[in-house]
Amino acid sequence: MPVIVLALLLLPATASAHGLLDGHLQLNERVPLLLSALLLGAAWLFYILGCRKARPHGREAVWMHLAMIITVLAVFGPIDDWAETSTSMHMVQHMLFMIVIAPLWALGRPLPQWRAVLGKWMAPVSNAILRSGRYPVALAMLHGAMIWVWHTPSLYMLALDNTWWHAIEHACFLFSAWLFWWSCLRANPRQVPHALMAILLTLMHTGLLGALLTFGNTTFYGESRDLADQQLAGLLMWVPGSLVYLAAAGWISWRWLTRIWRRQAADAH
């Protein structure tokens, strides 16, 4: 119950900070913000209700609540306002989506709780997500396509200028990253090599994009953007992102090897 109250209090406040209640916004600009707030609030509320019927394991509830708090702050907080004029802050927002929120969602494993509340309505979506998790490399390619497409200058500026496209951009990053991390962090022993390959692929192409932004000698996203700020954005994608992917690969490998050692020890006895 305290978390529900916090969510209800937090959503209007953050939506106001984003500009949802600002007088200068047109109706068509407010609608995607309102829909985003309602979707996030509903997902969080359904998870809390579902926890009563399907109890989370271990620290899954902690990861899920933490992910939702960061999502609300990243989507509706001041970071989104700063991202309109700063390439580096825009990158901070994107990195929060891709290497913080999405893996926390994967570790939180909210599907059982959502199914417990939504029942048969959630079953097709849940089954599709679980089936797609068998193909980490394919999901890494899908996620990579979303990263590169939305960092092209034309679509990057479109997302800044149009609230609807801005919401779609956020949804593409969040959903594709969640599927990617779900398939990697939840990989069974047979899928671990594929999960490691998916992480390596993502590490390489995001590092390449970060390097292009870092070493570019001209601004890619309009003359009003500062070149040094763009270079900082590239470093943010390149260095912290690489560290997260390497840490994830190490964690997956450690779990895999631990299972093998335990199995060998059991067989020896």
C-alpha cells in the first residue's frame, strides 16, 4: 500500500515537471505524456496487486520497484527536459533505459505477477516474450537496430521536436532492451553461449557508435548543439556502457560455470 500511494503521488508531480500540465502544450502534445504516465502507473499497480497472488522470489520485487522509480524519473523528470538541449543528457536518459532500467526489469521478472492479475489477457504477450527469450542474438540485433535507427540525425531530431515520436523512441529503447536483457540474464545453460555472443555483439556496436560520437569533428544533431557535449555523450555510451556489458557477461559466465562445477561435484559423489 505505501508503494501505491507513492506511485500516485509521484506520477502527477513528475508529469508536471515534464510539461504535461504546462499551459503552452497543445492537446496533441499532452496526450502521449498522459498515456505514458497511465501505462507506467498501470504496469506498476498491476505488479503490486499481482505480488499478492504470485509471490516474487528473492529480491525480484526490489529490482522491479527500483526499475519503476528510475523509469518515472527518467521519462518525466528533469533529465527529459535537459535532454532537449543537451546531447550528453539525452545520452544519459538513453543509457538509463538500456543498461539500468531494462536489466532491472529482467531481474525483477514481472510476468508472473502481471499474469496473476490480467489472466488470459496477458497470456499471449507473456508467451510471446518467453518464446522470444530463446533467441538472444536475434534480440540483440533487434535492440541494436533500435539504437542505430534512433541515433540517426533525422530521427533523433524528430523525437526532440515531436512528443508522439519522443514517446515511441522511449518505448523502442525500453521494450527492445528489456527483451535483450531478459534473453541474456535469464538464459538457461544451453543458451548461455548465445547470450554471451549477444552481449559481445551489443558491446561492439554500441562502442562503435560511442566512438563515432566521441571522435566526430562536427555536430551530428544540429548546429545549435555543442561539439564537446556530443563528444561527452559518445564517451557515456562507450565507457559506462561497455563496463555494464562486460559485468553482465562476467555474471552470466560465473553462474554458468558454478552450475557446471556443482553438477560435476554431485556426479563425483
